[in-house]
Amino acid sequence: MELKTNWLQKEIILTPRPRGFHLVTDELVNQFEEIKRVTVGQVQFFLQHTSASLTINENADPTVRGDFERYFNQSVPENAPFFEHTYEGPDDMPAHLKASLLGCSVVLPVTRGKLNLGTWQGIYLGEHRNHGGSRRVLATLHGQW
């Protein structure tokens, strides 16, 4: 059977979540089922927002996600007296900084129809706003199938 190298791009809308760090691996994969057809390739998930982030980390122990939230809230506090960009609320500028520190994109290998993550790895959405709403992710898949 001859394998074709293909590109596919799709917008994924994530369910709104409260402020904090949330595992979204399953939600991303479930909305991008074309991954299952890929023999070998890679996928990029690009978050189209400036006040949330995507990152890879621990997928088993939820205390890690809580520790992430506490660390970033201490490192980038609300109401810092030197912030000028405050007209959207005290969580806005800290959200932009947290998003820049963590990034808005992850690129992952795809092997035999699955994300090739480590045993304890998952994709986190860092929701840095108190009321961020749904989040858009542009998924770009490149691979052989």
C-alpha cells in the first residue's frame, strides 16, 4: 500500500474552563479524529489567544496543575503597581505575561494513529483569565496515511 503525505488543518473549539491549568489532550484528539489515520507525522496545536497557553506536563496527579497555578500567580501577581494595561481587569496583564512565558503552541509526533506522548505527559490549557470563555485552537496535521 502506498502511503501519501498529506496536510490537514482544522479549528477546534475548547470547552470554557475556569481559571487554572486543565488537561485537554483528549478533547483535542477527540475533535481531530483524522489523527487516527496517520502512520507517521506530527501535529501542531496553536492556541489563537493572548491570555491563555498550551504546554506539556504531568497528566496523572492533579496537584501538579494546582501547583502550576499557584506558582504562576505568585510569579506574575495581579494588581502589580507597574502594570499599565489594566482596563480589562486585574487578571488581564498577568494573563498576557503567563501566556508569553508558557507559549501558545505545542508540536507533537503522531505514530500509528496516536499522539506519541510520554507515559505521564498530557497537554495543558493554561486558562489565565477569570472568565476566559471558550478557546480556539488551530490544529495542523502533517503526515503519511
